[in-house]
Amino acid sequence: MEQKPFFGKEAAENIYHCIRCGLCLPHCPVYREMREESAGPRGKVQISKRLYEGDLTLSEEIKDNYFSTCLLCGSCVANCPSGVNLLSLLQGVRWRGVQKFGTSWKNRLEFKMLSTHWMMSASVIMAEWARRYFGGEWIESKIHLGALSVDRIPPFSEKTFTEMVPEVAEPPKGNVKAKVLYFHGCATKYLNVGVGMAVVEVLTKMGVEVIIPKEQGCCGLPVFFSGERKTALSMIRNNLPLFARDDVDAVIIDCATCGSSLKNEYIHILKDLRELGEDVTADEIRAAELLSSKIQDVSLFIDSHRDWLPEIKPGGEKIRVTYHDPCHLAKAQGVRSQPRNILKSIPNVEYIEMNGADDCCGGGGSFQIDYPEISAKITKRKTDNIEATNAQFCATGCPGCMLTISNHVDPAIKVIHTVQILQQALKRSENSNG
Amino acid sequence: MEKKQLLQKLAEIVGKDDIRTSEMQLQEYSYDASLIKGKPDCIVIPESTLEVSRIARLAHENHVPLIVRGTGSSLSGGPVPVRGGIVLLTTPKMNRILEIDIPNQRVVVEPGVITLQLKNELAKYGYLYQPDPASEKTSTMGGNLAENSGGPLCFKYGVTTNHILGAELVLADGEVINVGGKSLDNPGLDLIGLVTGSEGTLAIATKIILRIMPKNEGVKTLLAIFDTVNDGANTVSEIVKSGMVPSTLEMLDNLAIKAVETFYKIGLPTDAAGLLLIELDGLNDGLDRLAGQIIEICKKNNAREVSLAKNNAERDQLWTARKGAFGATGRLRPNYLVNDGTVPRTKLPETLRRVGEIGKKYNVEIANVFHAGDGNLHPLILFDERDKDELARVHKAAFEILQVCVEVGGTITGEHGVGVEKLGALSLLFSPADLNALRKIKRVFDPDDILNPGKLILMESESSERKEVVYA
């Protein structure tokens, strides 16, 4: 049977720029644990080349390898001197792999849920009902989630974030300094409602009008990286018209992964699919480019307008804070200094840098569930580094990292979003006003 | 022996979980960072000297090639199984630092230890393993031994062989021997000297004894920008003549500067003809005075600009850019071919001029990144492997560059090894009698030519004397 092309022309160019120097290997968290070529980025680029040129047939082993030995952290992309982007090759091979060998029923269900609002909401209600009715312990004894301990996963929020905020949140007083759209992602909607509340609270206090479109859905990244590009397309098409608007100053995102998806991946995937003859229009690509230019991680936005923040008065209890760089923020979007600037600007924060701050936490979305052993080893390096700082708080900018780290780190250390620390500081400062 | 039986026997030695035979896996061990290709029959992951010894015996008895591999960052085809056979992969299980003896300044490592991993460990004690190949982030100590790797710091501190004192070796028939030792001058023949740089053709190192040094108190890193390559090269000669011994004297030409700047964006002037990266190390006292003298020499030789790295971050940035220079050329064109011919320092301006002429003659772009201190060139000939005509021109240009190096009194490789790539260039340098002497030595260690066959020296004499460079 004739093999369908794996990549569009632009993505395929990556293959030819790999000079096999191996400088990606020491940056790959999976390679560092396994130390075999099949675990690392270079091997995958070289296999992609052979697949693309027709010298190798796509086997189930290759498909499984592309799933089981990549966290999608993008460390190789950020550190490749030749500028090879493995992620766009990976998407193509996973896509054809799933078409040829299928995907597991668990994944199919998961993606269907992520792509459909009512299914997601219903499953959240079901999960909460089950937790209450049977008690957490019973459920926890029945569910195995790879490297994650079920009893340390935070419960779903009783109300979704969307139900708790107005569609437009206006600044309390004075003129509007900027108008932004807020893409909050699934984690904030169902799990970390507090992060969303902090984002809205801080931004409005800065004099920013925040529009939160109610119809927004999953960013699609977990789906299109799992080989389901068609399902992902429907998700992209849901989000594009809501957010690709040039009448706003920025599109704010609180999740590193959603940010990298909307900023980097939408354009890639749309272009690639169009080149491969799928039904994608030039207008859609232009919209994705507009959206990409508007995307700003919340820490980036706040840091570039720090003078809009109300003054934070000194005083209050000193807290020791460290910061973990989410891969999708530091490596995919280059946001490194901004969250640190915010933390360091808070008078009662004693900031301490950990070793290997931008090392992956090992979670990688469903990677930790499907491949717990490797994941746990990578996470252990991370939590050891966090614990060595003696910090009380580990701030970060990604709900995935928050879930993974809080699941494994010493429970005395609280893992929260950078903006939540700022929110608390602003509150304390206001209250001290009397 | 049938392949199936061989695999069965190997499984008895290492267990079947440590053998790889699928097409995907075989493909993943068919390359290194050069252009050489060759597919193995299987990959085996040993975890002890005993296992390596038993595998060697099996290979020996059955005349199967045995190729040791670390991370495959070699630039001459060293670990590529051009004649098939068994690849022994050291990285997964033979990757321990066995001993760190600070008071005696010695360490013992297994071959799969990553060079930088060792350095990071030693840094905790304020110590260093000096050689610094540009690939140190990924290269292994076994590979460094096999290729006798160099690096910028080798100008002052010597190449790998000056830092390896002894090793535990598995011979071709599986015999385990110890050569050298922890002292500086060991009795008997200097076998460790012979094996270091033998590119895996004489024996397999399973333990390596290294000397380490305390970290220097101070470092000064200077960046000098030039409008002509000649001015840069003259500066190098004058610095060396003055009696100063900087730890590094690295040079990048215009094309290399452009490549590096495209990726690293550290503010290098892309219109400069060349730059020198000069580093001094030693006691803090006196470093400033030496730096001042170097700045003077640079200025005297028409440097457009000389600056001193203000802090560690600036210094790291410069070195990251230098060490990523090869890879960064991948942004200009998809592929490069790098030769590492070495010439006497004083011949640098002439050689660079002639390299430029060869580039013009064959209509290929050449970027130069080199260890100017020891005259070790790295002309990177850029191309796109999909263009077969260009590829042919690249091969011709590469061979002529090596010819020039030998003509001006230099040699065909400074640190990357002969591998497969420079087999055809051996005759530029060696007489038939020289080559036969190499063969005799190889026969003593490996009479059946099973250890990394097809590299360094071909046992069938006529093919080593072909007048071309073999690339694929």
C-alpha cells in the first residue's frame, strides 16, 4: 500500500537541517534517563527522514516509539543549533501512525471529551458525584493513573470558572488602559478556578478590561499531538473566530501549553494540513497568524506593564518562593525572566532560584499516565531540586506542571501559579491600608 | 554462525532485553555526525567488563565485526558499522564514574560517561578534566579516548592523550588487560598511548584512568574583531611569539560569525571578516596585565574592536556560541562537511587564502571555525545533500584542502580522527612503509580485523592508497 506523505514541505525541511551532531541529546529528559538513540530527538529526526524518503515503512514499533519517548517539552527544539523542529515531524508521524494502527479507546474517549463541551462538563459532574457518593478512597483504589497518586489530584471545582465570572470584567475605576481577551484553557475552567480568578483580579486592578469568551474550548494540543489532527482541526476552528481579533491589545493566556499551542502550533498545523491537501483555507492561516501575534502569557503581559500595578507596600510575613520554568513557556515561548521579575518585585517575597529550573517536570500531559516509570524518574530530579531550596512556595505558569509537581513534591511546599502570589500580595497590601 | 544463533548466544551473555534488532533500531545506529552510513546487524547493551569480554570472544570466534559506540557524535565515521556487525552501546549501562580521588588528582570512569557529566561532577570539588571538545555536552569519555579528542583548551593543556594515564582493556579475543596506571610514568611499553586515538581498532576500553586538575583561580575572556582574516592570524602568531600561553585562541571567519549570530543573537558584528576568542587562565594576580598586553597586540594588528567579557554570563554566551558554531551552520545550508587539517601556525594566512580559492574553484561556500592556537583548521564546506552535483564538488574541494594542509607542512586531521572519511587521504601523509607499520601493529592486537574494521587503516593495502576521500 502506498504510504501517504507524513509532512508538508515546510515541515519536511527540518529533516534536512539535522546534521546529527547530537547536541539535542543532553537536553532531552527522556534520553537522559534511557540513553539509547531511540529515546532521543536525533533518532526520531533520522527515522522521520527515512520514512519521508520511503526507505523505511511505518511500523507499529515506530508509532509506539514516537508516543512513548517524547514529553513534547521542546527542549530539543530550543537547543538545536541548526534550528530543527522535531515537534512538527513528530505530529506528522503520530498522525499517520494513528491512522494506520489506530488509537486506544481510552485516548479516543479522552479526545472526544476534550473536543465537546457538554461531554467534558458531564464527565466532570459524574466524577464529582462519584467521588462524593462512593468516597474518594473507593475511587482511588479503583483508578490507576500511572505516575500520579490519585489521592493527591485536586478535586474538580464545583462550579466552572466560566460560571463564576462575567463575560466582560471591567476595571474597578478609572480609564481602561488596555483591552484583552482571556483564553483560560480547560485546567482553569474545571480544576484551578483560583488561577483564573487571580488573573482577572490582577488584570482588572491594573486597569485592564478582560473579555472571557464563554464558548472557548480546549486549545487542541493534547489532541493534535496524539495524532488526531482532524479532531484538533474542529477545536482550532472553534477558537480562531473567538480570539483572532485585531481590536484587542492582547490575548492573555495563563497556561504555558495552551499558549504554545495558540502561539506556535496553530500556524504549523494549518499550513501543514493545507500543503497535504486537507481542507484548510488561506484565511484560516491568516487568522492563526494574527492570533499568534496577539498571544501573551499572563506573566509577560503583567511584567511589561508593571507600572500599571497598584503599589505593593512592604510588610507582612516573608515568604520563600522558587520558580519552575514550564517547558512550553520557557522553551516554546521564550518567557523566562518575566515571571521571575514579577516575583522579585514583591516586597515580602524572598526569591530563590533552584538548580535546573528549566528541566522538565516529567509530566508531559498523559505521558505520566502511559509511561509512569520514566516519568517518575524525571519528576524526582525536579522535586529534589525544589526541595533543596527550602522554599515554601513553588511558583510556575502551567497547570500540567502544577499537577505533576504537587503530586510528588513534599506536601509542605505549595505549588501555585505566579499570578496567585501576586494576587495575594496585592490583597495584603490593600488590607494593610486599613 | 547463523545470525539467529549469534543473537541467541548474545542473549545468553547480556539477556534478551539488552539486544536491539528491529529495523528502526538498526537504522538509529547507522550514522554519526559525519556523512558516513552503515547498518549494524544488532545492538547490544553490556553492563560489565565481563560481558564485554564474553561478547568479544564470541565475535572473535565467529569473525563478526565489533563496533563500540557512545553517543555517536564522531565527525569521521568512527562508530558507524560500515561492515555490519555488533554495536556495543556503552551509554545505557556503562556510564558510571567509579572513583574520584581528589588528593591524588585521579578519576576512574566507565566509557559511557558523558564528558560534561564528569566535568560537572568534578566542579563540585573545584576540579577539572581539561580537554574540552566542542561536543563535550554529548560526547563520551570512551569516544574521547578513541578519537584522542582535542578542543579549544588543548592549546595550553594538550589533547586527550595527555590526560589519560591508564585503562582496563578488553582485547579482540576477549582477554582483559590493564595498561598504564595512576602514576605519570608507567613501566613497560606505552600501550595506553598507543590505544588512545586508535579509533576502536585495537581494543575496547572498559575503565579509563584520567588525571584531573584544580580549577584555575581566574579567567579572562577577550573578543577581538578584525576586518581581515590576515590581521587575525597575525595576531595569533604574535601572541604566541610573545611567550604568553593563553588557554584558547579560537577564530571564526565571516560566514561562521553570520551562522552563529543567526542562532545565538549575542550581538556579533556580521560584517566582520573574522573574530578571535582568546582566553587566559591562571592566578588572578597578573591576569589583568597579560590581558592588557593581548589587547595591545590585537590593536597593533588592526583589530577593529577588543572587548573583555564582563562576567561569567557573557563568557558562557561566547563559548556556547563557539561550541554551537558547527550546528549553527545548519541554518545557512542543510549539510556541512568538516575537515580538520592542521597546519603550522605561521602558515595560517596562506592556508586560509588557499582554502578560499578552492571554495571559489568548486563554487562551494566554506565557513571557517578553528583552533588558531594550534593551527587546527575546521573548514566547513556547506551544501545540500539533495544536490548531487554540489556534493561531488564538495568532495573534491575537501580533498584539495587536505592536500594544501600537507603541502604547507601540516597534517590531515587534528582531532576528529581518520575514521572512514580520511582513509583515502592517508597516502598524502604516509609512505607505503609507514602504512604497513600501522597494519603490523593492528595485526598484533586484532589479527582477524574484527574491531571496528574499515576505519583508520584498511588491512587490504591497495584501497588505503586510493587518492580520494571516502564519504559514503
